[in-house]
Amino acid sequence: LLYLSDGKIDDTELPHHMKITQMVLDEYHREYNRAKDDIKNALGRISMTTDLWSDPNHDSYMAVTAHFMTR
């Protein structure tokens, strides 16, 4: 989108918002399956860590991280 103002692409070359949504979902599923396979084939134990926080608007967030070894 940054190129749009420089005249390098025009509106007709931008994908439809539904196409972008589908591209993002497809990539999510690929990465999800890759991570699932990596964890399934981990060598030894899997260590988990978590972090909880909230922003100034009191929206809560939680992050979960898995540490493991692969070949």
C-alpha cells in the first residue's frame, strides 16, 4: 500500500479484502500445522512459559511460549 502513493501500483492491482483474508487464513493454517508437527516431534521435554498483562484500557492479554529442541 505504501507504493500506491508513489505511482508504482494502482487500485486495480490490489487484491480484494476477501482474497487477503483468505491468504492470511491459509498462512495461519500452514504455520499452525508446522508448529503442531514440530511440537509432536520434539526431542525430550517441552517447557512452557506464560506472561499475563493488561493495557491502560484494562484489556487483558496472555502469551504462552513453548521451548523445545528439534533436529
